[in-house]
Amino acid sequence: MTQEEARGDGGGEEGEAAAAVPAADSRSSAEASSSEEEEMELKRPRPTERYWNDYDDWKTHHPSAIECFERFTEAANGKLLTVFLDYDGTISPIVSQPEKAYMSDEMRTAVQRVAALYPTAIISGRSREKVFDFVRIPELYYAGSHGLDIVGPSTVGEDGEVIMAQVMHQPAPWAPAVMDAVYQVCLAGIADIPGASVDHNKFCVSVHYRNCEPKEWGRVLALVDAVVETDPGRLKKAEGRKVFEVKPRVAWDKGKALSYLLGCLRLEEKGIGEGEVLSLYFGDDHTDEDAFHELKGFPNGAGCGVIVSSVPKPSNASFSVKDPAEVLLFLNSIAELAEKGLTKTVPMTVAAGPSGGVKKTPPLAPEVPEVPEVP
């Protein structure tokens, strides 16, 4: 949905609520966004114009990765694949209640199978802790909050508990304190908008309108716009599938997170030379376009974006799959390539570690945080 479609009769009370967002003092003036930094903010081209007649025509621009797998196999032959995955709508279904977006055991097995052969990472809009609770695979890299919170593979203690890895990169360390205030204001602002909900994803805040009547969409948009307008030097709005997000205004996104993670792999030290890597990213949402665009800039076709969609929409992706079921099929197919010796492998392993450290036992179901009361 575009902003114009959402902008209806909203305003008024939402604007008043947003005015309550304090000017956070958790950052020094030196850390605050300057006009120079704002000019450096990424402005990636995201296609918006229709360039297809129907779904079949759209697939000529974004061929099915399943139907064209033989072509993909030729491109991957003799190379190492690096695999980057969005979570919601990619390896789990889109559901009306975000806290119940569970991935299937079959999908978890497939992701583990891939990670045993290729470097693999999850890059999600959810907080890093939340997405780990859903996925529960310690050997992966995790980039939460659209890449604003990155950790490497975890270790497993002597008692079998997962010891979370130390944070590798947080380009906006000041953001959680600001988002605490944003969350409270958004929570109060949606109180009288039926169906709306808010998620605190640590470095960003997501306001969902998937369960709202269309007549209420404009009110949700007005609320988010009003919140961002209280501190435009540090806050910006992003859009996704039936969700608006308040994010820190920094030059960072899923594409930058992808490239950062590639650098962390230090593949040359593992004997993988330039031109021997093919990087894949699977995603279904507007924010995934940043990763698709990043991959398009890789030299000699070394990057391949795959959009997960059953309907045609503008995208920077090179290929497409219809749904998470086809993602599952593709993941198992690329695992077979490695198992047949057609591609190089650098397995992601869980290191054994001593007891102690930051422990987290993967739960059988995601933990849903308590929503604080608003006076």
C-alpha cells in the first residue's frame, strides 16, 4: 500500500500522542544526526512503476528460480554459495498475529542442512532476540532490526544451553532508548484503532495494520508520520507488508548488513578466492529491496536476489519463487548441489564452549514480551 492509499481521515489525536515523544537525551550532541550525515543516508532506487502486463510477463523479468534451476546450477558450479534469508513471508508464513509466525520443522531442517554446507544468515526486521527464538539454529549469523543488530554463530555449553554470541555490529547503538519512547507513544496512539498492533523490535518499532479495516489505515499512517515528525533528524519511516516502521535515521539497511556479513566471513582466509562466491538473498518485502539492490551491484553476477511473491510487483530481484514452500524446495536443492560436489562448501558449525556467559535455551515456542501498561 502506498502512503497516498493509506492517508485517509487520520490525524488529530494521533498527532497529539506523538507530541509526547521526548527529545531523547541518551545521545550526546556529537552523536546526533547532522545534516551532513542525513545527506549520506542511503537512497537506494526501489522500482515503483509497473513494467509487466500480467504474472507471466512479470516472470520474464524475474524468472522462477525453481523452473530455471538448471540455469542457476550452471552459474553456481564450482562456487561457494552464501545464503541470506529474510524471516517473515520467506521461511515462515505471513500470519495475522506476528507472534505466531512459526517456521515449520521441515523448513528448520532445510535451513540447518544448508548451514552445514554454506555460510548462512537470517536478516530480519524483527529484533535479533525475537528472530532467534523463532529460528533456534545456533550456527547461523543473525541480523535483527533490518540489520541494525548483528551477531555471529552461538556456542553450546557443556550443559547443552545455547551461549549467545557477542554483538558484532550495531550502527545505531543509541536507538533502543529512543525506540522505548516511540513504542510507548505508538502503543497509546493505536489504543482506539481496532486491529492495530505494535511490536518493539529493539532498534525499530513496527506498527501493524494487517488486521485493521481499510478505513483505519490512514489513521495508522498518520500516527507513524506524526511520531517521525517529532524528531526527523533521528527518526524515519519505512513501509512493509501491512506495516509501518519507525527506524533510526542512519545509513544502514539489509543490503549494508549483507555486505558487512560477507566481509566477516573472511572467505579468502579459507581459500575461497574472488569470483568463487555466489551470494543469494531471499525476501518478500519492501525492505528486502535494499538487499536485492546491493546484490545487483556485485561484479560479474556474483549476487542473486530472489523475491518471494505470488503476485507481480516491482522488484530489484533477479529471480522469484511463489511462497515459502518454494523457498524450502530451493534450499534443499542447493544443499544437494553441495552434497554432489558441484559447489564449494564452508560449513557453519556450532562451537562447543564452557558453561557460563549469556545463556539462552531455545524455547519450543517464541516468547511474547509483556506489553507495558500505558497510564
